[in-house]
Amino acid sequence: MATTSSRSIEITVISGEDLRIDRKSVKRKTFVTVKFDRQSIGGGGGRTEIDERGGCYPFWNEKMLMEIPVDAMFLTIEVHCGSISRNRIVGTANVPVSDFLGRYRPENYLHLLSYRLRDRCGERNGIVNISVRVRALESESESESEPEPEPALTSKAMVEVPVAETASSRRICGGVVIGVPLWSSYS
């Protein structure tokens, strides 16, 4: 009998870039709150420590573990300026859950993401950099009752595609590769 499994995320709030309030650079004392949709901080969200010296380019690099609600649509990231008790919101980013949780995104994959912060009027107020890793939490009864899948059935083909090279130096120049999932069927 299989039971439902829940998921959690490991989110690391890395840093901020070009933080502004009223078009002026933030001087110091910034922190970040993270929550799903509109839930309260006490209801499963997290908060970083205050960065005292970073100014408009703060560095937090703080990891949080959060359980993903079943009906979650967005992960809300708010950057604040000031103390915990008296602060002002610099900007907010609503991260769609589908950016790190979806059909073609493997579990335990580390996503490095950057999002534009906007104030309540819609003005651009900087960028927040985060990383997200989705983890599956299995119940004990599920892991004991179901056997491990056979390696032959779970192997996947890997295709490597060169991005771009210069003819003279054979050096990679950069570019974009768009992946297309490949399926194979076993008889």
C-alpha cells in the first residue's frame, strides 16, 4: 500500500544586487523573508540574518528548509531594509513553483535562479539570487514495501552537444543550447 509522499525544498538566499528604495541605493541592514504564496512567516516561511555591511549588494548565503504546500503556486521572496521590528520592503519577487518543480525537473537538482525585485508600485528595485533544491520525503512504510527499480529500466541516454567554437583557437565562445527530452521504450 503506497502512501503519499510530500516534498520539501532547500532554498539558499545567496545575495542581492543593486537594491534601491525610492531610487536611492540601500546603505545597510538588509534581510530576506521567504514564504509560499501569502502564508505568514510563522506558517512555514523563513528569514535570513541581517546583512549589516553589504549595502546595495548584500550577501546572505543562508540555507532554509521548507515544506512545499500541495496547493502552492508561488514562492514569495521579500527583501527588507532596517531592523526586524521596524523595516521597509525594498522589493518582492514571486517565483513560480513551476520554475523549480515540474515534469522535466529532476528531484535533488540544484537550480540557480535570479529574479527582479519590484516594489509595491511596480518599480524595479534590484535583483535577488537564490538556489533551490527539491527533495522528496518518503514515509517509512513506502520505502520498506517498494523494492528498488532495476538499473536497466532506469538508465537514460545522455547526448552532448557542443555550443560554439571558433575555428582558429578551438575555444568555446558561449551560446544557448535548448534541450529536447528523448524517450526510449523497452520491450
